[in-house]
Amino acid sequence: MPADLLGRTDLGRIAPGAGADMVWLGDDLRARDRLTDVTRRVPDEPAGWANLGLLDLRHQVLDSAALRLERARDLAPSNGDILALLGHLESIRGRPDAALAYFRRAIEQD
């Protein structure tokens, strides 16, 4: 993921202590375990889903990333960080028009 997007997409501020800090430190195994637990206990918290999607993006598991990021978006449709992650996903998938639409929506929310 580009450094500028990583710097901009600070989902840790959405749900501090939910494993987001581990995502940003690169401790992916512990982060995945903690975030999976969070999504089981609090399934309506978008940050857990978004951060799991971010982990999947980092590891190029795009179908799983899409499901998790779409779940996060459904829970927080006006969250610019989540929309930016969806834009990045669409960019990786080679869908520039969809990516641009998500990035524009993300900017409108910020």
C-alpha cells in the first residue's frame, strides 16, 4: 500500500485498542487474532472489519478484503478512511473508474 494512503488511513483512531495499533506496527498475526475476536464480540463495529480488510489488502487477499471492507462500509457509509481503502482495493483490481469514484467520495467525507 502506498505510504501516502497508509499515512492518511488511520483507522486506529476509530477504535483504539481494537488491534489497529498492531496493524500499523506490522504485527499481522496478533492483529488478525485480536481483530477477529473484536468482530465476533462487536460485529457492528466498522473499525474491526476495516482493519481486517486492510490486513487482507496488505497480503493481496483481495476477495476477503472486499468482503470485509464492504461490511465496514455498510456499517459506516460516510467514513472517508473506509472509502479510501475501497478505492485502493479497486485500484489493485485494475478498476480505475471504481477506484476514482471511491476516492472522490472519501474526499467529500473529509
